[in-house]
Amino acid sequence: MFPSNSVQNRARRHIGPTLALLALVSWIAGPNAGGSGAASLKESGSPSEEVLFTSSQTTLPGKLHPYFLEPSRGGIREVIADKYKKRYQQWKHEFLSTEAGRRQWQVYAHHPHLVLTITVSPNNSHGGKTGGYQWDGSGNMIGATVTLGDRIDQGYPDAVYYPVTNALALLESFGLVSANALAATKIAHELGHVNRTATTGIALYQLQNQLIPVYDSILLVNGYDTLDPRLIELARQMGGIPAEISVEREYWAEANALLYLRERISDKRFQRSLSKKIKENIDLCDTCCGERFLQIAQSQSLLP
Ligand SMILES: [Zn+2]
């Protein structure tokens, strides 16, 4: 999600951001970096069967028909208005030009019980939203909806909450990033939300969503006193203050965006530029620390 939240911004508190830049550079480079990948985000692979990872065998080659799921089966359901199909296919093709993108797409396309709906909307044109989560009686996520803005190939979000996606602006200024790559980064971000929520306990997720508005409403009327015993108790129940929870969620999503980018950027000069910018962005955050982002980024359990 690419929201703005003034309450959370005001509630930020300093924890002491630090970041091991070398570790981040190393991570961005990844174990397979430096190979034959694209030197920059300017180049996208030629059209291929990658696009056909769409949903299921019933999807026609090159088409983007909605995927009508069998009951009790999971998969990806693309509900794209005709006027957005061409650009959506370009964005998707760019995302699927990476192994990270293909791997994630396949997980959801062949998921046994999770139905992932992807749609494009003119609302929040440069951003995206992930929600509509559903769980079954056993606590397994069975539904999620990713809503992409109709112009996610434009616009850069806030540096603090979106240190990776925001950092792409630097590369664009050098003509090194394409609009489709920006869109694919945002797709990866939104799928990162799905990945994380699917692996988060439903009880904690729902408790956080229930209590965050309560916390914010108290904060608005108590003079932004975060030492209010009521807020301390709510934070204890939620596992953090709302700003920390929001950053945590966005960092998981941004870490997934980085999985895509580390494949798309193989030139070490650009890697260094990007990692330097990401470091600068993370250092702007006074709610959380860069080490937390590194922990998330290095996690091996980004997929459900
Ligand atoms: Zn997000």
C-alpha cells in the first residue's frame, strides 16, 4: 500500500537508525548478481511465454481474460478493464522478466486455496492497495485483492515508508529506469503485502487492524501523548505503536520489491547508487531502524 498517514508521521519516535551499507550492497547484489542480467531497468526482456504464467492453463496465450476459479481452488484472478489491459500486460511482463517475479507468480497461480485477485483502478493512480483478505476456519488465507493504480508507472512514494521504490527516482534521473520497471516494482511491493499477511497469524493481524484506529483516536484527543497508559497498553497488545506496525508492513513489501530489483539491476555502479539512496531513505526514518529493514530483506520466508 502507498498511503499517507499524518497521525503515524506525528507519532514517530526516535529509536536510532543505523544501517550496515556494505551489508545492504551485498544483499542487493545477491548471490547471482553480476551475471548476464540487464545493466539497467531500461531494458525489458522480449515478449515470451512468461506472460502465460497467468493463472492457469485455461488462460489463452497473450490474453488477459479473467480466470474463473473452480470452487475450493486457488489461483490468480485478473480482473482488468479493457482500457487498462495493454499497460497491465506490459507491467506484468516486466515483473515476470525476473526469476523472483516468475517464482512468486507461480506460487499464487498454482496455490491450492488462496485466490489472489488483481485489478486496476483509477483511484490512487500512482499507488496500489492490497486488502480484501479472507481466511478459512483453519486460519489459512484464502483470498486477497491487489488493486493497482492505473498509472503506477509514474510517481514515487514517500522515502521513509518506501525506501526502495522511492530510491528508483534517483536512477530515473539518470535515465536508467523505465516506466514499466517502476510499475513492476510497485507490483512486487503489493505482492509483498500478500506474502507477509499470508504468513502472519490472522489473530494478530485482525487485532492490529481493530486497535490501530482506537489508538489513533485516543492520540488525536490526548495531545499526542504517547505515554498515555491507555496507548501503552494498546501498543503492548498490538506488538507496537501504529507507526511501527505500518512501517513494519511496508518494509516487508519493500523488501519484496528489492527482490525484483536486485535481478533487474546487475551493474554494480547502479547497485551502489541504489543502495546508497536506500540507506539515505532509511536514515530518514525515526520510527524504526535500518537494521530492521535488513532483517526483513534478508528473510528467506517472503513467500507463504
Ligand atoms: Zn504498501
